Amino acid sequence: MSSARTTLAPVSKVKIEVKVNGEVRQADVDPRIPLVQLLRDELGLTGTHIGCLTGHCGACTILLNGSAVKSCTVLAASANGDEIRTVEGLADGDLHPVQKAFWDYQGFQCGYCTPGMIMTTLELLRENPDPNDNEIKAGISGNLCRCTGYQTIIQAVRGAAEALRRNPQPADKS
């Protein structure tokens, strides 16, 4: 049995410019790489995790032009001119209220899904500032927690909702 490896033929790189966490960044990218790879490998933003590379787990969720997307499903070259916010771009000295709620309510076990859960929660709470438990479950349903820590995640989302109602964040920070 042969163990031949498939290699991609070389292609010309594409120059892109993106605004990541408020900072304009430029990169020359292989047009076939997913956005998650650009963020982690080229820009050093390793808070965005790689889970499945198929869009099923949500570990790579970021905000792209304000909407939560799974960055493994977006080609880096297609993000040219876009605005990206990763989990690293949330805290401004202090933890963002959603990050703090995940910490306070221990909305994590191993922590691998946490950045994606936090970014998804930001969009959920922007669209529905006071979700009930069923709405929270539906809102995070595209993100998998392999440790089955959903109960504390739901509590963290509820706590984050309460914190944001008490202290709304500027639109560019959430």
C-alpha cells in the first residue's frame, strides 16, 4: 500500500489588507488558505482555535464585519478589505463583560471551545440582549463543547447578558 502525499501546486500569492482588532494589517496569502490560518499562522492571533476545519465545531468563530462566522469556512483572500475582531481584540485592559462572565461562571472546562463561544455570545447578545435558556441554547448551537460544559456556558451567557444590560459596551468593542 502506497502512502503518497498530495501536495498543492504552487500558486501566486494574493496581497490583502484587513483591519484586525482595530489595526490595519497586510499580508501576502495563498488564495487557498482559510482565514483561521491567516489569523493564527501569519498574524499570530492564536486565540482563534482550529478544531475541525469543516465549520462544524465553532472553535474558530470570529466577528467578520460584525457578524459571527467560522473562520475556517472563509478564504483569507476573500476577507480583503474586511474588519475582523478576534477574542484577543475584546479586552481593553480589563476583560470584556462576556469574557468576565465566562471566567466568573466557569463557562469552560478545557477551554478549547471558549474563544468561539465568546465570539458567538457577542453576536447573540447584540441581537437578543435578554435571551432565555432555550434562546441561548439555539444561539450557541453551532459551537461544540467536547467537555459537555454547556450548563456553565449557559450560565455564563446569562451572566454576560445581565452585565451588558447594566453596562452596555461601545458598538466597536462588542
